[in-house]
Amino acid sequence: MSTWTPPLQRMQFVIEQVLDAPASWREQPDFADLDADTAREVLEQAGRFAHEVIAPINGSGDTEGCRWQANAVTTPAGYPAAWKAFVEGGWPSLPCAPEDGGQGLPSLLNAALYEMLVSANHAWTMYPGLLHGAYEAIRHHAVPELRARYLPKVVSGEWLSTMNLTEPQAGSDLGLTRTRCEPVDADAPVVNGAAVTVTGNKIFISGGDQDMTDNIVHLVLARLPGAPAGTKGLTLVLVPKFMPDGRRNAAWCDGIEKKMGIKGSATAQMRFDRAEGWILGEPNAGLAAMFLMMNSARLHVGMQGLGHLEAACQIATGYARERLQLRAPARPADADPAHKGPDPIAWHPAMRRTLLDLHAQCEGARVMAYWTAILLDESEHHPDATVRKERHELVALLTPILKAFLTHLGHHGANEALGVLGGHGYVHDWGIEQHVRDSRIALIYEGTNEIQAIDLLMRKVLDRPQRLEALLDVFRGEIETLRATPDGATGTLRTWAETLADEVETITTATAALQASRAAAPDRPFLVADDYLHALGHSLLAWSWARLARAALNDTDTARRDWLHTVTEHGRTWLLPAARWRWQRVADATLALGWIPA
């Protein structure tokens, strides 16, 4: 049983009131005709699809799982029909360019769509999860013939796509890749679009085979003969399941993994046995081409964390309001004085704190995620080249945070929510144990959260300090706005201004201390990278809560205004202090590890 319903009003509030996305759209010619009413309609239809079509097959898909037999995969009952409905609704083409057959809508609306899809059914959502990344890779790197043949099918969703990176000996270290690609014509130049054969094995390939589409477009990293060692010698190859003349290509699924979660998603072991394909992009530059898929996928994975967190909030809150246990030490002011029996566990302080933790994280995480999506749109569509570059730099900084921090919140939030349900949370009926299992993979794939932390601290902060300074300028701008906004006698916004000012000082001091100790202790940044990412993630939550508090000030919906005041103040007084120890570890130059396993 699931109590999830699309949180449309809260999503719309963030889009329209907190972040004022329509103002951003008006500045971008590609979105100038989009207004808030149209965006609401898109969200409502997306919510309806998620709630009515794929949520009902979430639990059954988890129980049934996928089946493999003789190089063929059968997905759970209802999956192919749901995919057909998804395609007929035009959802795969939502963020694709109109000239490619897409709807040309912002990445923000696509992010909101995927938040709801994951809340409803993470396993099913894995199949389209890589589709937009494949679209970007083919659009930017394919020769015209391949582009014309494959791009329209990917845009429409008629064909699904995969990303083939991992091998048994090459997980995060793609430099160890052994899969080979060899030119079909040894005398022809090896260039973009050249025909090749691919031989090798890949593992953990989401949707490597399925019965939902007639063809699959595999994008495979492989090595040409004589290629340089390491990642500089990787080439991206487009390998279809079926060739243009209808022949079955030698891209075989040799089995599917038996997994902890997302059991309705076929995670395939792929064997390419001189499979035919074409080079996509420049030879030996495959990783750069693949990064178009990987960056898109990482943002989608961040939305997976938010989707699980939202679903966990709803399940835990719904249960806590109904479950009667013991007498609460204090009762709500509006409680029935004649009530003599046990109280809802939502009235008990321990449960209230857990629920407020979840809701504060969820509301703040949504602002973070949607803001990043707006920046992504502006980095690609804004008419001012300077703005595009500035937004691109911010997105580069925020992507590893979004991927790692939100997936951490999603999984650990689901785990906390399970505790609210007690023993009922541990059984399948309520759905929360599935969210715990399904959400765990998001901390691992598309670059583990530890790798994201190292990427953030080493490449995005210490090596490129101007990126962090750009984020701090955003914080400083919000501080000025808060100080200049009248908030009556409450002083709430002034308090938030000082809170953010403290965050800016803490970030600056801790980062400077780490930079100063780097030469003497080069391993220290790697040691505290995870702390740095989580601490900066909490600082972003603080900025998000401040934005929510400012938007709520003039909200005509008094119930929502009071609720947002409650959750944002909870975040400021309970959750922010809990992150301080991470900044202390970052700044502590004496912190070291004295043991290396033999």
C-alpha cells in the first residue's frame, strides 16, 4: 500500500513563488511563450500519469521482477503498456528541441516530471532515465546519417537507450576498459561515423534488454587498435540491438542481476560479439562524448533522491497521523479534550522531530534541485553568452552536490521513515521498505557519492575557486535581499540573513584552512571530501529554507505559510547545527588517518 500523491501545490509554489521560474523563461527566447498556467497543466498531467499509471504497478513489479531467458528479458506485468502510454503522451520528448521533434520545454519541468516518476515507481523510471542523455550525445556527436536514423526514435521514445561503461574489472576506473572496437574497413579513415565492430563484456547495464521497445540504442565505450592507455584511449560507439536492415545484432544479454532493489529494472550483463556499430564523436574522445550522458544522468539521479524522500515523507506522515500508541506528553491545542484513549504517534516528540526532519529536508531539497534545473536551462538557452557561462560554472559545481547529497537524504530519509512505522515498516505492505531498498543504488551508480565528493572538492572548489565564490555571491545576494525585505515584528528574515552570513563565513574559513594545509598533507582533501560535500549541501539547504521563508511571508495560503515557517525554523534550529561538525573536520589541519591496510 502506498499513500503517495503528487505534491503539485508545493511543486508549483517553489517554481512560481520561491524561484520565479516564469521570469527566467521570459528572458529566454526558447521559453518566452511558456507561462505559469501551461507549466501547471504539464505538471498536473505528469502527476496524473505517475499516480494512475505507474504507481499501481510499483509494488507488483517489485514482487515479480524481471525474467531472463535465452537472451531475452521480460519486464513485470504492466511495464510495456505503461511505456506505450508514456510515449503516446509525448513525455520522452518533453525537453528535446523542437527541430528534433521535441516539445522544447525547460529542463525544470522535466526534473519535476522525474521527481514524480521516481516517487511513484523508481524501477520503471530507470528505463527512460538515460534517454535524454542519449539524445544529447547523438544530437551533438553523430554524423548526419546516424543522427537522421536514430535521433527521432530516441526523441519520441519509440526506442530506448543504454549507457555501457562498467566492466567486471573496470568499475569507477574506466581507464581499465578492455572492450575493443575494430574498423570494418581497415583501409578507410577512422573518423566519426566510421563502421566498427565491438567485442567485450559490460555489466550493470540498466535496460540492457527489455520487451518495452522494438529496438535498443546501445552507447558503448571501447578501445580502437593502438589507442592510448587509460581514459584518453576510449571511443564511444553506437550499437543498435537491431540493424537498419532488420538483422539481429550481436549485442547479447547473457543474464540479469538479482538485486537488492529496483527489481523491475533489468540490470543486464551484456556481451558484444563483434557487434556492428558506428563511432559516435571523435575517435579516442569517447569519454567527453559520454559525459553528456553522465552529467544528465547525475542530475536525474539527484531527482531520484528527492523522489524517494517525498514518498517517504508522505508514507511516514500518513501512518503517524493514524497510528494510536500511548499518551503523548503534550497534545495539540485543538485536540478534543474529551479524547481519553491513546494518541496518534504524530503527537509524540520523537516522532514529531523525525517527521519534521524529513519534511524540512524535502522542502529544501526541492528548492535546490529546481534551482539547479533553472540554471541548467539558462546555461543552454540564455541569449547572453556571459550569463550562459556563469550558469554553466554554477551547474558544474552543483551537479556533484545534487547527485550525492540528495541521494543520501533520499535513502537515509526513507530509512528514518521506516522507523516511524515500526514493525509495519519492515514488511512489504506499506511500501516504505521498498523505498529503502530501491533508493540505496542511487548512492552508488553514476559515480559513487565518494567520487562525487572528490570531484566537488578537488576539481570544482580547490582547483577552480571562482566557482565556489560564485555560489557565495548568490548567498550574499540573498542576504542583502533578506535584510531589505520588511517582515513585520517577527524578525524572521533578519534571522535568516544572519544565519546565511554565518554560513558564508564558515565556508570561507574552512575552505581556506583546507587549501592552506593541502601542500603539507596532500591526502587531506580526499579524507574530508565527503564531509565537505555534506556540509556545503547543508549550507545550500539553509539558502533554500531562507528562500522558502521569504516567499512564505506574502503567501495568501495561511496554512501553507504557517507550515513553511515551521519546517524552515526546524531546519535552522535543529538540522543546521548538526552539520557543524563536518565543517570542523574540514578545517582541522591535524586530522589524519594513521593506518593503511596491508
